[in-house]
Amino acid sequence: MKEQSSVIAPARTALSRAGLWWGLLGVAAFSFTLPFTRIAVGGLSPLFIGSGRAVVAAALAAIALAAARQHPPTRVQWWRLAIVAGGVVAGFPLLTSFAMTAAPASHGAVVIGLLPAATAVIVVLRTRERPGRAFWWFAALGAITAVVFASLQNGDLGALHWADLLLFAAVLAAAVGYAEGGLLARELGAWQTVSWALVLAAPLMLVLTLASAVADSPTASPVQWLAFAYLGVVSMFLGFFAWYRGLAIGPMAPVSQIQLVQPVMSIAWAALLLHEQIGWPTALGGLAVIVCAALAVRTRLIHPRPTTRPLNEEF
């Protein structure tokens, strides 16, 4: 495969505008996830949304893998793909779908703003990188800020709603999935990693989808079905193509920080599409979480672990 089409390209010394635009396109695609989930839960059960969107994406992934004639992963890679699937294919979609039945999309976007810093923490724990103390301080401050914000939004400091617990669990699940998936992408390729994870989780997601449809027959409106279609086709599949394309053009570190604007975009879509009232507490809470996450990720990047072997330039 040529370098310009490679999923993981060699590091570049200058930040490419193309990388930024592809990365921003991926983040923009992901930023609609919470608002559209909020719309979809109006006529579809959370279990159907969380599992059904994975089934739709898995069908597309299987077609893409077959068309590209990709070789199956090794046994060890399948076990690691199970971690990715548990985090980003099953965990995050299911947890956020249930959370959106009780929490506004703008509220969820603030809590999800912890995801970049949480991913960085998992990467540090998963690898041998050892950042400075500032990273841990900013990551902890961001977590405390998100918890305080969620508590105050519920009217009592220290009292978290069950939806908040689901959102924090979703952040942890996605962080684990992103970290392990990022490592696997160096071996399998980025879009292939996501696609194999979708295919691996497909049988379980299909069973859950059928079970939820039997238990609670879908009665969604056309708008709600369109929101569900977006979640399956874009949030779970095509969005990753743009996101990883941006990372491939790179450099990966600066492009990856574009994800920090995702909560702001999600809050804006919640106001425009759902007419949610975005007050000062939400705006300030979102800004505080984003600043803490940005400082934590930035601090981590100051102390990179030297690369001991070149990245694979093939898909």
C-alpha cells in the first residue's frame, strides 16, 4: 500500500492541513452521537439502539473486509479485539443509550468530555509511558470537575443520578477500547481493527437486537429511524474512516487532540436539534472539563515513549 493511503503513516515534522480536516470531519461525525441517541430513544428501546447500531455497522464492516480481502487476525489478536469490541462496540453504545433516556444530551456531552484524558490514562497504564506529575494532576482535576458538574446538575453536591454513573462507565469502556484499538491498529490497520471488532461482536449484538425487538416492538417515527440509521452507519462505521484517515496523515498527536472540541459541538447540536436550554452551568462545566482534558493530554505528549520499531505502513 502506498504511504498516502496507509492507515498508520510515518510521523511527519509539519502538521498537515489535510490531517486536521479529516480529523475534524471524524469528530464532527461523532459529535452527533448523543443528540441522535436522545432522539432515537423516543421511539426505540435503549437496548435496541445500542445493539442494533452495532449490527448495522457490522454488516457494513463485513462487506468492506470481504471486498478488501483482508486476512483474519491471529488468535492473540482476536482476544485483544474482544477488548476493543467490549469497549467501543458494546459498552459505549449500550451505556450511553440507556443514559440518554434520563439525561439531556448536553449534560452527557460534558461528562463524555473526559474521554480524551481517560484514554490517555489507560494508554499510560497499558504501555510503559511515564508522564510527569502534571498529567496525573490535570487528569484527576478533570474527573473531579465532571463529577461535581454532574452532582450540581442533579441538585445536590455528591448525589449522582444513575444516568451519570452510566456515562462515567461509558467513558471508561470507550477509553479502554480506544487504547487497545490504537495499539492493534499498528498491527492490523485502523479501519480493519474497528471492522474486525464489529464482526466479532456481531453475533451477541444480533441476539440482543432480536431479543429487544421481541420484548419491546419498535414504534419509531421516520425521524427516529433516521437518527438510528445515522448511529449505525456514521457513528459506528464511517466516522472512524475519517477519524483514522486524519490520524494517518498526521502527525497523530496533534490531530488526536481535535477530539477535545467534540463536547462543545455535541452541546451545540443538542441546542439546535433538541432545543435544550444550555445554561451557564452547562457551558462552564463543559469548558472546565475540556480545559482539564486538554492540559492532561498535552502534558502526556510532552513525555512520549521512544518508538523502538517502525510502524507498519501496510493496511
